[in-house]
Amino acid sequence: MTDSAAVLPPVTAEVAAGALDLLPARLRKRVDGAVAKAAGWPVKATPDGVVVWVAEDTAVTLRVTAGIVAHAEDAVCGCLLAPACLHRAAVLSVAPLAVGKAEEAKEEQQEKATETESGQDEPAAPSPATADEPSLTPARSMALDGLRGAVTAVLVAGVSGSGAVHRAELLHAAHSARLAGLHRPAGTAVRIARLLSEARSDDPAFRLSELSGELAELLDLVRRPAAALSPARRDYRPEGPLRLYGLFTEPVVTASGYAGATVYALAPDGTLRTLSDVAPGGPERALQASGTPVPGGCALGLRELGDGGGVILTAPTVSPDGRIGGGGAVRSVRAAGAGWREAPLAALWERTPAEQLASALDWLSEPADARTAGGDLLFLDGVVTGAGFAVTAGPTLRLAAPDERPELPYAENLSLLASRRGLALRLIARVVPDRPDRVEVLAASWTGHDGEPVRADLGLRLLNRSHIPAVPAVPAGLAARMEEGAPPALPTELDLLRRTVDRAVAGGRAVSAASADGELPRRLRSVGLTTGARRVEALTDAATDRRHDVLGRLLPADPGGFALAWLAASVYVSAATASLLLAAWTPPDISAN
């Protein structure tokens, strides 16, 4: 009965949280066990969703709208206790959350449908939550308190102790915040809930550092109402004729069950724009989506645009973060493209690596929903050496795969490129702030057999040795550098502090107290990181603090104090890492010698 191609569709945060809210207290205690069993229940695809078979006579049916279980009535169980049953709650808890690319896809589909019906692009009217000037009303204050309590509970329990109930409380708080117009903290809370699900299911896409960053962002937002009250990140708005030069195409595979392709292109004003086709599916859909036509009727696929093509769009809709939507009014025509060494694309490689890194780190420090397209991209020239990739006017780095799924050829392609010592490459890569010795490479260009430049989207095109010519003799000046240099590394003590911060997220307050390293503050001070030493001491004190009252009775732990101490340590680690990473990427000033 199991359909190997069927997967659970994404569900909205409201539906997932509401399913647990319906459960009586006696069943809520058993929900984590039910969730573990639900991961193995057979799934069968239906024309409008899926059916999950709990037993021969019991099944949970999920119906989808735009690929998402968007309403509570779209999740139905056939047992007598439904809808307040463990079966329904477990299935909705194990299903991926509709977040990030999933929600974007739904919004884009809804927008296209609306524009098709109206035949024109009209500016969207502001919603009631965002039409007024942001102010801290009693409802918003209560919503922030709910978020603060939910995220603090998650941090105190840690990943290992945060079950379905913690996740539901976080989603419920996110829903209340969204209703109150607090879109930014609400979105962050939903992303945390998604990451918790990935961690508990041993999803290979899960990264502890990513969860740490989201927790720090939400804790910071609930402490600063002015930031939490900032408006929702985007609405598509009509724009005049738009000329685009294709840069590269990236496969997109999300943990929430969506896949597709995104093309990055350069506009004449020097900003990056993106065109995407993302829909329910697995990694195999990425190649299929890369052939999707550019909106507007021109016979140009997304991948063709990314591979040096050009296009002119009339009446497109564009979001503030640079994403281009479709719609009934948009029209497109082919235009001349450009190579990476031709104007206007060549200008992307003109800034020094250190300047690009500084911009990327600033971009990463912004809230996720306020970032513009491509702000974390690096445009690097260099040569393959025995130690890694020697960046021109920069450090020697390791080249890492953005996604190691076997269905995507990143790892194989990078292994092939790294084996060609002396090969000159022009790269588009993504910064990895917690791994200063590497960058994640998305696309590359080199000189082919015929002397013409070759460029490849490394996540979509599988290379072989015939694609790369024999490496010519290396110039003497470059040969010397190829024998020296190693990827930059941060002080061991700072890495230990980062692990302490991440360990708190993984194990919670109890693990932080049990694994407190009394030697670490001394080591941090010995290398000049005195503020870091104080942050460790404060975190240890907060984790182990169990004071007594005047009668000797043990006082309750202070979860808020622990969360605040952890946030201070996390912020310090991020700032210190960014500062030292910039120093490692900045070449010495030879003129000063």
C-alpha cells in the first residue's frame, strides 16, 4: 500500500499547532511516542493529497491547496476520537512545515492566479496588520511574551528535550504573533520549529549552527520591540521594463518537501534578481524545473538564462528582496547575454575578497526576511593548489559542496576540479561563517580545450575529465604560492566557545551545567578574548544557579536568566568570528614594510 513516490505534504504552522491544542492532557503526554511511530506509517498519494494508513481500518487523509495543507479541515482521521486524536496530531507533527520556499511558492501561485483573473498587476492593498504605523499594542505585547516564553522553553530543554509539545507551543506563539502583525518574529519562530523537526528526525540537512542563529535572532527580537514591529518583508510590486543578464542556476531542495531551481541574474543597476520554479517534489525535480520557461512567453528556459542568456521583462512584479514574480501582464523577449568576463557581469569580480566577505557578513547579520537576493555570494578568482584554492588577493580556501545529496553532482564536480592542480578558476561561492576555512561553490568557469571560457552550474551539470583541459605550466610567481599557505583557522579557544554555545542548544540548560568547562575562561583570556571569558562564566553561572531562600528551600531556576546569558555568548561568538575571519581574509599591507 505504500507509494514510494508519496511524501507528506508541508503543513502550515497554524494547522500543526492546532492539532496538538485539541489533544486532552492525557494524550499530550503520549504525543512524542506517536510521532516516532508516525514516521513509519505507509503513505499513499491521492489526486488531492495523501492518505496515511495507521492501521487497516484507520487512516489520516491530508488534502492540499497549492501543495500545502492550509486548513484544519484538510486533515481528517477516520478514528472515533478524531479530530482530537493522536493519529492526526502525530501525522501533522511529523509532516514538514510550510516555511521558506514552500510558503513563497504558495504565495507566488496565489499571486499568479489573482493576476490571471484580473489581467493586470495592481498594487496590493496593505493588510490590516501592516497598514497602521507599528506600535506596541497590548495584543502585540502579549504575543511577544508568548514568543519569549516558548523560545526560552526550547533553549532550556535543548534539542534533545524539545518534543512535539514544545514545537506546538512555539508554533502557537508564532500564529498569535502573526495575527498581531509581528511577522518577523513569527517567521523566525516557524523556522525554529522546522529545524527542531529536522533535528529530531535526524535529517541530514540539519545544522546545529543554523538553529543557534535562529534562536539568537528570535531572543533578540523579543527583547527589542522596535525590531519585532518592523513590517513584513515583502509584497510584489509592479516594475518597469527590466533587463537581466543571467549569472547561474542553483538547484533548490528544501527539508519541507519542495524542490526546483533558482536563476540569479544581474540588473543594469548592479543588483541581483532571482527567478524561481519551486514546487512539491524531491531532488530529481531540480533538473526538471531548470527547464521551466522564463515568465512572459519568450522561448527561454531558466537554466538557459542562467548559462549566459539575457532577457527583457515588461511589467514584471518584483519583491523588495529581488524575487521576480509571474503574472498575466508580464511579457518577455530574448536579449543578448554576457560572459563572466564581460560587462556588466565582470564587475562582480572586481571587489577584493575581503570587501565581499565584509558585505556578506553584514548581510548574514540582518534578519532572514530582510535580506536581498544574493547578498551572501562571493565572486572569486584563483588557482587550484595542493593546499586548496588560492584566492587572488585573498586566502587559500577549501571548496565545499553546498548540498551533498547524491542526486546533485556538487561533490563529484568539486572533487574533479580540486584534482586539477594549477587550474585557474573563476567561482561563484557562498560564505560559510562558522567554517572560515571554506566556501560553498555554486558555479565555476575556466578556459576550455579550445581556449574559450566554459562555465558550469555545479549542482546541475555532472562534469567529467574531458570537460577540463590539461593544466598548462604554472607561472613562477604562482608556483611559489602553490607550495605555501593553508586555509585560515580561528583560534582554538574561540572554536571551543562556539561549541559551548551550540552544546547548550543541543542539550539545554542541564547539559550546559553538567559540561561546564572551568578551564575555558582562562584559555580565552590567555589569547586576549577577555570578553569571551566573561560570557562563558556568565553562561556557566546561569546554567548552574540554583539558589536557596532564607529557609534553605531550593528556589526555582531562572530560565530567562539562562536565555539572556546564552544570547550574550552567542552574539559575542558571532561578532568575534566575523572580526577574526575578516582579518584572515585581508592581505598584509606590503607598503607598510
